[in-house]
Amino acid sequence: MAEFWVYENWRRKRGAIHSANCLYCNHGKGLHVQDSKRNGQWHGPLSREDAFKLATTKPNIEPCKFCQALEPLA
């Protein structure tokens, strides 16, 4: 089963749904070596369905434009 993560950025009041292997997600670790948890939070790992359900409860969460989390699953 494919894994997905939702990043919620509190300061910018937005976020994204990512495939786990996305460069920007890195299985919920993001780009930074150490997460300060001051700007936001990773939620996951989640199924695709659960990631999109969670996104509906948060403001301005969209699929990542780079990993294309909306692509149909094989």
C-alpha cells in the first residue's frame, strides 16, 4: 500500500499532501535535518484516502505539485 503524508504549516496557514517518497516529504522528515516544530507538523503515514480526509479538516491543504499525490494508484 502506498503511504502518504500531510504537512500542515501553521505560520503560512497552508499545507500539502505528499507521497511518502517525495523529495519534499522524505517519509515525514521533510527537507531539514532537524524539525523545530515551530512552523508546522507532519501527519502520517496515512493511506491515500485518510490523507485526503485529513486534508478536508485543515485550511488550504492541497496535493503537492512536485510528487503529484493525485496521480492514480497502479
